[in-house]
Amino acid sequence: MSVKVNDHVIPDWAIERQAEALFENVARGMPGKPREVVQMAALDLARDRLVDQALMAQESKRRKYEVDPVEVSKGVKQWLRQNGGKKGLDKGRHPIIKSQDDLRREITSQIQFNRLLEEESKCDPVTEEEARKYYDSRPDLFTAESMVTASHILKKGSSEEELEAARDEIMLLRARIEGGEDFSELARSESDDSQNDGNLGTFGKGRMVPPFEKAVFALEPGQMSEPVLTQFGWHLILLHERTEPEVTPFEEVSDQVAEYLLERRKDKVFDEFLDGLKKQAEITEVSGM
């Protein structure tokens, strides 16, 4: 169904094209949902966005914003650079923009939208007290994760027989290391993953498979693990260094916190303005076009 916003009709094909462009993003937010359900959600989102854009365009036109042609030309050039130039335009990848005239109208509208957004999202600045209150309420956002630096020696195996032989080899290598041989040297000469002497670099939780992660985060710096079985085979792990979680001081993030809260406040103010436009507008569904 097409949508009529006051005197402007948004055709069904425009809603469908916009929904196609939004489909992947919507799908990522709805994992496991049937394609039909995602498609309906994408159509609803597309319809809402196009209605909002129509209302903003109408309000911008009512305010008679003047747009500098030079500013439009710059916007056109930037859009072409980011979208494959004129070839990208000819391929019709954008749901609405199909020609140079479409592009100039879209850029002009965007400039006008931005002016409207700037005017109608004005609000009080965020105080240091407000930023501090948010910082104190969300320590999880400002705490660096625990990180480890480690190396490993791997003996691969897929069948029971191969895994049993791999474990025996790992046990012998562990005994050699305990006897004084160098971990890195053995990783280079004996490991089935000898790249960088078995050095895995620095990483946090969620980077390795669960059995490996559990083992490495249980070690102390300089300690070697018992044999660890994962889907890849048997490992020996040597922990080099551990960095414990640290809270970033407020002074180092105060500007970013204030900026984030200000953007949230601006969004809320503008959403309230947009809701006011919707209440005053006549928005109806009409037969397909």
C-alpha cells in the first residue's frame, strides 16, 4: 500500500525499494526469524522512515530554506565518490536515486533536513554533574577488559587414535619443557601451528574456543598449562602476561560522555518535534501506485 502524507504520496514501489535496502540490517537484529517476518519488519521501518522524511521535507519547504548551489555540488561530488561515481548511479543501486536530477534533489533535501534538525534539536548543554552521574551508573562501559598474552603448542588430531597419539606427544613435550628446553623453540620445531613460534599475541575473552579460553585465563604469568583438548587437538599453553581490568578515570572520558549524552538529548528533542508534526499531519494508506 502507498502512503499519503498530507498532499504527498509515497508510492508502494518506493517503500519496497527502501525495505530492500534495509533488509540486511533488520535481519541482523532479528536472528532466527523467518524471512517473511523480517520482510514485514523492514517494510514497516521503511514506511516510517519515508513518512518522517516526507514530513521533514514539507516542513523544510514551508520554512523556505535557501540552499547554496555550491553546497549542493559538493554534496553531489561526495555522494558519487562514495558510491562508485556515475557508474554506480547508472547501476541503480539506490532505492530512490536513479539520475543526476534525483541526486541533486536528494542532496538539497538532505541539506534542508540538516538545517531543520539543527534548529529543532537545540537543547541545554550537558553539565559535568550529569556526565559524572552517567559515568558512575555505567562502570561496565568504562572498564577495560582483562587481556592475556600467550603462546601455545598444538598437536592436531581428528580420530580417537590420532588424538590419543597427539596427547602422548604433548605430554612428552611438556616434560621436555619442564626439563629446561625452550617453549618457543619447541613450538617452532614440533607444533602443528608453529607460526610466530606459537605466539598468539594479546587477546581478551571471546576470542578463543571455550576450553582454550578457560585454561589460559586460569594461568599465572610464566605458568604452563596441563594438556588442553579443543576441537583442533591437544595444546600446551604458556601465559606470558595478564592485564587486569582497569576503570578509565572520569577525567579521560568526560568530554566523550558529555557529547554522547548531548546527542541523546538532541535526538529526544527532535523526536518530540517530529511527533508533533505527525499529530498535525494527515497520514493515510491509499491504493498501490
